[in-house]
Amino acid sequence: MAKAPERKIKVVADNRKARFNYEIGETFEAGIALTGSEVKSLRQGRASIGESYADAREGDLWLLNANIPEYLQAGQFNHPPKRPRRLLLHRRQIDRLAAGVEREGMTIVPLKLYFDERGRAKLEVALARGKKLHDKRETEKRRDWDRERGRLLRARG
């Protein structure tokens, strides 16, 4: 069989803490409605989605608390850095995410902000459930053991 071509994406921001703080469930790829100065700021690689989350309001999904700094050359046409941004998903996907939040007490967490192969800004969001403290400790133990096991195997062979 032919090997599938690898997708060429440019990751702008990655939420690395999300995989530690949440049990990641189903993931979705969403587009983002951005202004021109926001796109230019993202192309410079300046964004932070570490403390952001998504919320369903009025039948749409919104990205809240994501920080995209101002693009200095935009002058008076700049954007507010932490404005709510609309996420572009199909209606069924929005309904599935909203139902997960309402019924099951889950959270919509952004995982990765990137440009796809067509040059469009995309956001990978996931339906996630918060981990308890003991779950986080278990994750840390497993990660430490995997690291130690790798060292032992390298030393043996």
C-alpha cells in the first residue's frame, strides 16, 4: 500500500498542559474567524492558548481568553488581544460539543493552533474531562517509569 503523504502544518501555539490536566476525549478541527492583523500576528508565531477555553453561546462556538498579541504594523486597525473569536464547525459538531458540556460536565479545550497546508488558521479542540489530583499523580508516575525504562534499555543494548 502507498504511504499517506504527511500533512504540512505550521504549529503556532500548543496547549501542552491540556493533556496533563484533562482526559482528552473526541477531537475536532475548527476554523477560526480572524481579522487581518490577527492572521499577521499568528504568522509571526505569536499566540498563547494555554489558559483559553471554548464555550457554546447562541448556537455558535466561541474561543475565549486566547491571547493573540497586536500586530505592531497594523496601526489604528489593530485588534483587542483577548477578544472572543468565533469557531467555525458544522452544526452537528457544535451540537455534540455543547451536549457534552451540558450533560456530561465536560470542557471544550483548545489543543493546538496552526496553519494547514492551504494556509488557513485552524484550531484543534477536544471534549475533555478534568483530571483529579490522583489521576495527575498516576500520569506523572507512568511518565517517569517510561523514561526510566528507556534509559535501562539503552544501557543494556
